[in-house]
Amino acid sequence: MKRLANLSIITLSMIFIISCTSDNNTNSNDGNNTDRSQSNFYLPQIGEINYFEDYELDENDSPIGNPTLSEQLAIGYKTLEGFQTLMFENLNKETNLKDTMYLREDSDFLYMYFDSDDIFGGDAEGQTGMIPEFEFEPQWVKISSFTQFNWKALEVNLPEQEVEFPFGGQTINVKLKIDMLWDGEKTQGELFTIKDKNESIETVKNIININIKIDLIVPNLPIKIPGFPRENKSKLIHNISKGFGIVQTFQPTQKQDPNDEFSIPIPGNLSKLVDYD
């Protein structure tokens, strides 16, 4: 969809994503480790399923209403850019929409395969990107570190692209410039309870600090679009655990800035592992 009724929608889809990750060792409540916790790897094995409850959050980051249920199935391996990658199928049980996620790990990092569809909303089955002409080379995002406390997770500087933009009751062609910088930060470990199994597992907590700069330029006209350029900063917090991979993803609510008349509140999201097979 080329027409952008609201640039904040871009920001919302860029802050994404749509299911992230979690990490470390495990101890059950009765003192016995689960079979999965014996794994030397963070990612699950082929055929294993993780079940999640997904919540939208209010301005205080409290869950709103009943959760949406989703499943994440490890379906097989695929070679991407020379790396053996574990492929996951994510299923939203409410909408039956599916998308695919690719993860791999080495001794230092857990990586997610990431491209412009993930940013602009074209990842789900049967959907196309919000801004199809905006593309960048797919790359591996370092979503978690096993050895470092701070790292650069992603840096993308998209060249200016011409798009249609509603302004003053008409549609004008503008130049859109987007820069993204994601920094990773590993913090303290946390215990996480898998609700339906009544098990507690140890996880490593990771924070991805997302910084997105957006600018609109009207070519050859002395017009400045109100509210631009603008910068959006947000966080994506996830916990990972050996043998389970993703156990919790938390994206805090972005509150409206009283000093910025063009800012809008963006609801947060919480996704929690509640069961597995």
C-alpha cells in the first residue's frame, strides 16, 4: 500500500515484531529438570511446539482483556546465506494467520533472519508489505548474546524513496527517509514459570533498544510537513532459555508525549510461553 494515511503506522509496524526470544538453564518446581533443559542449545528441536498467550497492554503495561493464543512450531532446517537455520511456523489461533521465522545460534549470539517484509508488515501469509518499494538486503539480527553485555543488533539506513502522502486535502509526492539502529543489552537472569506445566526455568533477559528516525521531504517546494523529522525510541525485552528458545517477549506501551502534538500512544504487547509439547 503506497498511500500512507499516517506515518505512525510505519513506526508501529517497525516496532514489530512480532514474536521474539528468550534464554538459559532450567529447574522445575520439584527440583527435577525438564527434558528440554538438558539441551546444549537454546533453540527447540524439530517437531517441538511452544504455546503462547499474547496480550495487548494498557498505558500502565497491564494486560487488557483475554489473551490471544498462538503456537510456534519448529518445522525443519533451511540453509540461508550459507547458514543452517531452524525454521518456525507461527500460528495465530484467533485469525489462523501464519508467518515464518528463521533463527540460528552460534557460541556468541542468537540470530533472527530479518528483511524489509518484517519491518513493513508483509510477513504474514497472504499479506504484502505496507511500503513495497522499501526494501533492504536481508540480514541476521543479533537478538540475544551469550557472551556480551552490549552489542549492535541491527543498523539499516534506507535511501530516500518517493511515496504518496496525504497533505492539505490532496496527495503529494514526498521523499521518505528512514534510519534504524537497534542496540542489544543483556541484563540479569530471571526465573520464568510455565503456567500449564507448573515449572520454573531460568532465563536470560535481553533488551533491544530500537531507535527509528523518519523524515519527510517535499521536493522543490518550500513546504515542511508538520511533525517531521521525528525520532521514535522503544524497547523490545525478551527472555530466552535453553531448549525452549522464546519464553517471553515484552514491548512496553509508548505513551503520548505531552510536548509533541503529533505523537500518539502505541499499545504495548506481552507474549508468554504457557505450555509446550
